[in-house]
Amino acid sequence: MKSAYLYLLLLLFVVPAIAQEASDMAELEEQKYLFNSYKAASDKYYNEGNYKKSLESNIEMLKIALKINDPYYKHIGYRFLAYDYLAIEDTLAARENFAKSEKYALEAKNDTATAYMYMDLANLYSTLDYDYKKAMDNHNKSVSLLNKIKDSVNLAKAHYNIVLTAFEAKEYNLGYAHLLRAKRLNKFYNHKAYDVGLASLTGEYYYYKENYELSEKYLRMAIEAALKDSLFVELEESYSLLSESLFMQAKYEEAFEARDAYEMYSTKNLKSTIFPETDEMSAKFQVEEYRKDIQAAETENYLQGQIVKNKSKLNTVLIIVSICISFLLLVLFFAFRKRKELVAELQIKNSEYLLAKEETERLSKAKRDFFSTVSHELRTPLYGVIGLSTLLLEDESLKTHTKDLKSLKFSADYLLALINDVLHINKIESNTVEDEKAYFNIRELIRTIVTSFEYMRIQNNNTFHVEIEKDIPELIRGNSVRLSQILMNLIGNACKFTERGNIFVIASLKQLNDKEATITFSIRDTGIGIAKAKQESIFEEFAQGGSLNYNYQGSGLGLPIVKKLLALSNSEIKLESEIGQGTSLSFDLKYEIMNTAHIEEKPEILDTKALKDKKILIVEDNRINQTVTRKILEREGVVCDIAENGLIALNKVKVYDYHLILMDINMPVKNGLDATREIREFNKDIPILALTAVEVDEMRFKIHDSGMNDIIVKPYDISIFTQTILKHLSGTASEEKPDISKLKAI
């Protein structure tokens, strides 16, 4: 009877326990296999710059590590996750996960994990804390430990990271020594990006040693290998430095070709990156969802661990209690499965929401990208065309070409006006147009605007008639900029569609009281007129209302802008027109009447003679733009110096004394923002003015935060450009702000 009872216990508990242990071992091996698969996928996506996919793989990898409940696997999971957060500039999350990685590396008591820990600490001190000494201390500890355990694969990575840190600190000789060691270990670490990186870093070393021919040789080797394996991030970096190396060898045509390739891959990499700045809110939302997944996995792991722990304790007490616990675990399992189903359903709903949100924002994002590209890529060359044509018009030796030069400048001005129209439409639609009010002389404003169309008037043989009712107050308060934009668009349209005719600019008083004056503005011409069928559509964007027999084709944005600007002022435009009889456009605007207590003193007119013998550094990578800016300043007696990029400018400011710096924003090697931050570390007083073709609203905070004093948008009016420089020659610099760099590691 007793034997039968023992046999029954054996069948009920011992045999199932052995079978369960075998099953657990098989499951553990399967989990380790899955872990390594996700690890390989994460490494692949990280090197491609696809941080979303890398994060997703890391989260699944970490879930498995938590399930395996081995500190070494947890260390690897949190380590990979930290580098992804660092890549998307979430430094707080990166530090948090590096701390967890360090904790589990110490728990694992594994030499490889400890070596990784030192490597990670070195990268943190190098990229986030800028503590070169601590970074190198940890790098050396990592190398020492890897040498001890003879881990050649990770030793290759360690030397590679030391090269990155040393080069970042300008310690090129030390970096080159470790670069040679990394090359010797190349056979142990067969990684495509690693090979390309070694060649690229060798090219960078020779570039800063001013051996540009060897620099070119290694950079071309890196590019050839990167092209073969479609490593677009490495191609972007190699082409950028290659263009500089070729330029220093006076191989200008090849340098420009390399620069074009760099810009192509830069754009390609920007578009392929999952978390661009322009979609910051969506990125933050996704990252927050990933954090929730990780927290849920950690909570689940903790609960499972507690359950297993309690189960093992209770099993040693009574078999009956074990049965009860088993029953309880069964209940918990069903509850967990139900919870998992609910979580999965919620995730599906969240995914559907994100897809719908992305679809609705797709066109808007594409539009924003287009405007940003137009602003910079077209305004930069236009600066050179407009500036050079203006300077040539003032050259007495070219008087015989005055007509041609005026035509050239008119065409460039027209193209700039078209670009500004497109960007202005976008500003209005995004509600970023400001309503700034000030006192102004309406008669002077209208006369100035009419005078600006003198060339078009002469070209089309027209006559202007300006009629301003005498009862309209001399000074009124309102948005003069908005009124100027409206009148310039309407007068411009009248000039375009009228030949050998008359254009009337009329301002009449509609209503007047003690506080306000309502003024009716009318722009009337004797031009070709607008057909009745087209009078509604001409206020739509990109629509054109001209006759088919008329040879002018405009952008179709002038009247839509006028309509939108008037809507902001609670007004609307009235149209009267007939084919062959001309067109009349009118609108009403309210203005406050001048109160003598609010009259502002006119600003003192600055004397350009103050520019004579002033030393100004022009930091600009575009040769044509360098020439234009220098010639404008040298006419006023300025002593100009040129720097092709921010790094050269930084070195020159350390050696020479300048009265002012004109700093371009987008440049190779070192951009204007980074250069300004570094200059402010040792010179807080010199005025630094930003030269940018990007829309000011997009960059205003970054520019001022870097330490620059003011912004000049290219292409600029020469008089405004000169006055801005004069204003800041005695100014002080803005307060500097800290910079956070990205980590680029294999």
C-alpha cells in the first residue's frame, strides 16, 4: 500500500517535475536563440540609421532577457537600448538605461560585460560630459581587460572607439596609434561598417595633418567600400570630408561633385531616419510608447519572479499547499492571458490611431519640407545673383550694359519675390504672421512703394497717378508692413497687366472720428482686364486670370496673399473689371489716429564712415557669396578676411582681432552654430551676425541660443545690411548655451 502511494506521488509530482525541467531547458535555449536574433537585427538597423526598427528589436530582446532572468543578457539588452536613445538624443533615457546596464554588468561578474561597461562609460564621458580624461581612463580599462581575456573582436571595437574619442579631442597622434591597432585587429572583426570607418578615419587623420593627397586616397577607398555595401551614413561622412580635401588641393570641380554627393546622401539619410526633427511630437509619442512596453515587461518579469520564488518556498512545506499554489498560478495565468489580450488590443488600436494620424499629416509634412528646401536652396544662389548684379550696375565701366544688367537684376528680384510669396502663403496658413502696430506716415509709405515700381513702369511705358485725400491724417497707427505687402502685390499686378496705360493709386477717407480713421484704398489700371468667368478663381492659389493673348505668366500667389492678409485685418477685397477696360481693386482698413503723446523719436541715422578700417571676418563656404559680401564692405573701407568654414573661423578668431564676424549657418566641417558656441567660450564680446537663407522663424531660437547677436536673411537689402552691421559694432554678445552632441559608434 505504501509502495503504491509512493508510486502515485512519483507519477503525480516527480515525473512531471523532471519533464518540466527538460521543457524549461529547451525553452531557455530557444529564448537565447531568439535573443541573439533580435540582437543581430538591432545591430543591423542601428548601423542603417533606422532607430525605430532598432528600438523595436531591442525591446523584444530586453523582454527575452528579462524572461531568461540572467544579468548578462539584461546588461546587453539595456546597453543596446541606451545607444538607441542616445542616437535619437533622448539623453535622460540613455543615461537611465546605461545605469541599468552597468548594474547588471557588475552582477554578471563577466569579464566581457565589465569590458563593455568601461567602453560605455568612456563613450558617455566623451559624448555627453565632454570629460576627455575620464573617457580615456575608461577606454584604457576596457582595452586592458579585453587584452587579458584575449577577446580580439571586442578589442577591435575598443580601439575604434578610442580613435573617435581622440579625434574629437583633436589628439590625432594618439588616435592614429589606436587606429593602427584597430587595423591590425580587422581580421577578427569582419564588419562592413567597421572597414569603411577605418578607411574614413585614416582619411580624416591625413586631412588634419594637411596631407590632402593621402586623405583623398583613403576617403575614396572608404567611399568605394560603402557604395558596394550601401552604407549611406558612411557615404555622407566620407563625401563631406572628401569635398574639403579636394578643395584644399584646388581640385574645385571634383570638390563640388563630392559636395553634391554629400548633400544627396545627407538628404537621403534624413528622409530614412525614423525620428526627424520636423516630426518631433510623433517621435516623442512613439518613444513614450516604447518606454511603456519596457516598463510593462519589467513589471511582468518582477511578478513572474515573485511567483516562482513563492512557489519554490511553498513547495517545500506541503504538497497540498503546492497544489493550491498551482491552482492559484493557473488562475493568475488566465488573468495574465486576459490582460495580455487586452494590452494587445490596445496596442492595435494605438497602431491604427498612429497610422491615421500619419496619413493626415503626410501632405502637411511634405509641404513643410518643400518650403524649408525652397527657402535655403534657392535663396543662397539668389543672394549671389542679386548682389553681383547690384555691384555691376554701379560699375562705371559697364554703363553700356546697364540695360542688360537691370534686366538680370529684375529677373532675380522677381524670382526672389516668387519664393517669398510661396513662403508667405505658408506662414499665413500656419498662423505665424505677426500683427505688429506702429505709427507711420501713410503718404511717405505710398510714395515709396510706387517709386519701387519705377523700372516696371518704364519697361511697360505706363503712367502712375497717386491720389491721397487731404483729410487723411498724416500719421496713423497700424500694421504698415501688412499694408505694404498688400499694396505691392496689387500695384505689381497692375504693372504686369498694363502696357502704355495709366495706373491709379488712390487713398480716400471713408469714415473719421476722434480715435479711428477708415481708409479706402483703390488700385485701378487701364490694362487687359479680367474675364467675368475668372474673377472668382483668381483669388485661388496658383490661379492666373490673364488673357490667353497676353504673354505674362506669374506665380498666381499675389491676390491669394492679399485676400488672406485682409482677412487677418477683418477686411475683404472688392473687384471690378472688364476685358479690355482695365481692373479696379479696393479694400477698407481701420487705423488709429496719431496721439502726440505716442510719437516716437526717429532713430539716429548711422554714418557709414564708421565702417572705415574696421576688420570684419566673413565666414562663408560659397565663393560667389564671399565675393559679393566682401565687395559690399570694401566699398565702405572695411578690411575683410575670409573663412571657408566654422573651423577655420574659430582658429582665426583665436589668432587675430576682429571688430565683427558675419557667420553663415550651413557650412561643411563645422557649421556656424557650433563655431559660434566655441568662440563664445573665450570671446563673449565680439558681435557675431548670422547670415542665413533659411526662414528666420525656423532657426531664430537656435541662432540666438548659440550666442549670435542678430540675424541677416539672404538675399538682403544692401542698406539694411550695412545699417545692421553698424548697429552691432558697439553691441554685446548673447549668453551662450550648452550643446549636446550625438554619438556615432559602430
